[in-house]
Amino acid sequence: MEHLQILKYTVTIIFTLIVAAVVFVVVTENRNPLKSIAWVLVLVLLPVVGILFYFYMGQNYRKQKIISKRNIKKIKKHIWQHFIESEVVPVSVADEHKGLVNLLYNNGEAILYENNEVEIYTDGNEAFTSLFAEMEKAKHHIHIEFYIIENDEIGNRLKDLLIKKVSEGVMVRLIYDSLGSWKLKKTFLQEMKDGGIEVGSFLRVRLLPILSEKVNYRNHRKIVVVDGVVGFVGGLNIADRYVKGNELGMWRDTLIKINGNAVHGLQSYFLIDWHFVSQTYIVSAEYYPQVAPAGNKLVQTVTSAPDSDWEAILQAFCKMISMAKNYVYIETPYFLPPESLLSAIKIAALSGVDVRLITSQNADAKFTGTAARSYLREMMDAGVKVYFYDNGFIHSKTIVVDDNIATVGSTNMDCRSFELQFEINSFIYDHEFAIQMREIYENDLKHSQRVELSQWKKRERWQKFKESIARLFSPVL
């Protein structure tokens, strides 16, 4: 009995020391004070649950560096010094854009590229037709990175095409996210590997995904580079839902194809991720061929991650919105913005800028959709015009401002994208492109229903309460 008492006291002391150590770490990380206080309260009042939750979702990977910054700099040093040094030279930029351009260079080392042409795809069939057509033309390499790859018709078309290109002597490298593509069968992946495709899994989740400590830290990027001269970036995944729909209807998304120097930026981001999944440096000049001028658009592509020094894309969104004089048109499937972005949007609307938000009426993740609805009242109170897309499911992640700047990428307007996931967005500084994006947005408005504030206030109290409870979990939704 005495031995049991000693063991009990020993375990209690050890566990108390662990909790104290974790509390010390949380306090010294200098996070948002409200988040720090919340974690301290959970750890003190519910120590067992608190410790489990902290190791599951509370660690600050922005400090820990999931991907070594030293390795990133080493790759970029090779890329920039040997292959695209001339492109680092500042280009002629309109005065109104210089602030955003400088921000993205300083917080994400994002190079601004001249002489690009950019095509927009909003229809799934057209997007995949263009994507597969460019891969069919490949002579040297195809680099692909997607959050989700499904074992369906589109997924198998991709697999068969890539295996065919390998047989023609083309080098093919593919990165998929282990959690996003967790339903993908081993036989599908093995068939690709047997066909000569180099396959990398990002932060592999073993056993049950929910038990992984890094389940929150996922690679949500969508990148395709063909021969170093053509690139794609946007919100689409490899799945039939973009061409056939599902229970939510047809999935409406946005993908852009880039021809020009900006493809080098996409290439460098892919190869940094490739080094992480394969521990292989690829810095050969053959992956950065000379590209003839394709157009006159300025393109700047930036990534963000839970271990980067700055929340680059979040900061860029806030800056972009603050620059608006006439309008800000936002499209996102999930609207759970952090306080800084929430304030930027409200300030713009209260300043007389025409701010509009198109989002999902029925989210694919119901709890997330419930939490997102809790933000809409304060948006409308500030003068933001809110619309629910009713022609299927809106999965597009875009912002267009004042007919002169637009951004397209993988980043949702939620804390998960800004703080927990690896994301990528291209910013295009071009009047013609911005007008195209505005016209696409205006067409989406025709398939959307405006949410009237007077009606929104009449929702049942129980519904409002559920939304408020769900909102508490918004940082990890």
C-alpha cells in the first residue's frame, strides 16, 4: 500500500511538472494574449485534457519550423543566384501597388515577375482539359502538388497520363497531402510508383489520422509546373466533384494558368516542398529554362505556412483590402477570419468601399459552416453585402480590388488556412485581368442570393447559440 502511495505521489509530481513546463512554454511563446490565457486555463483546470489537446493542436510550429529555414534558404540561394538572379531586379510598378509588392517581398521573399500571360478557368471541365493538355505536351518534366487526389475518373485520368509521360522519358514528381488524400488506396499509389512516377507524401499520417499530432498542419497547396514554362495554381483538387458535382451540386472553383517568368516562382515553391518530402535537392538550371515574354502582366506568388516567420498571405489580404478605394469582392467557401482580417474588411466597408462577400450556403463541413455564419451579422452591420452561392458549392478563393489587383490561390478565409496550413496564392497586378475577375464575380452574383440583415436578425435563438458555440472552435476548423 505504501508503495502505491509513493507511486501516486511520484506520478502526480511528474505530471504537475509537465503541466508547469507546458504553461511556461505557452506564456513565453508570446502569442495572442487571449489564446495564451485560454491555453493556461485549460491546462490548469483540466490538466489531463489540456496536455492532450496541447500536443494535438496547440504547439506553435511557427517557432519550431516544420520545414527547416536553413534548407529553404539553401535551395533559394541556388535558385536565385544561378538561374533567376536577373529577375530579382525591381521592375516598374505602379505607385499604388508598391506597398503590397514590398510587403510580399519582405514577409515572404516573393519575387515580382514581369512579362506573363494568365488565363482563368472557372469551369471544371475546361480547367482539367487545359491542365491535361499541357501535361500531354511535356518533354522534360511534370511537377504536381495537390491536397486531395481522389481515386475516381479524374484521378485515374491523371494517373494514366502521368505513367504514359514517364514511358516517353518525362520526369514526373508528385506530392500529395497524407491527410487530404487519406482515402487514396495504396494500390493507386503503388501503380504510380511502379509506372516510374516519383511520389512524395506530405507529413504522413499513420494509423488513425485524428491521432496524429500534426493532423492540423497540412499542405493545402495546388501547384502544377510543366517543363518550367507553364504553371497552374488555384483552388481545384483532383476530383470528379468539379466536373460531375456531388450532393452539394457542382463545385465552382478558380484555377489560373501562367505562361512566363512567374512559372519559375511556382517551380521554386514546388522544389522546396519536394525537398521536404524526399530530402532531395533539385537546383539544376534545366528546371528553370529561359522563358520568352508571354504577356504584360505582373505576377507575384507567395506561400505561407505554420512555421514561416510571418503570416504572409494574411498580411497581404489585409493590405490589399486596406488599399481599396472603390470595391473589394471576396469569394471563399469558408469565412472564419482572424480578428485582423475581420477588422480590415469592416473598416473598408465603413469607409464607403463596396465590399461584397460570396460564400457557401451549405458547407461540405457542417460544423465549419455553422461557425462561419456567426461572422455574418457583424459584416452586414458594417455595410458588407453578403451573398450565399446557390448554384452548387463555391470552392473558389479569390479577391479582386478596384479593377487593378486580384489574387487567386488555395487560401480560404479562415484561421486554419492562415495559421495551420501550407498555402499558396498568386497576386496579379493588371487592369485587364482584374476586370476579367470582376466580371466572373458579377456572374457568380447572378447565381447567389443576398442575405438581408433584417431577415438574418430573425433567426431562431437556438440557431444563433449553436453558431456562437461553433465559433469558439474557429481557430482549428
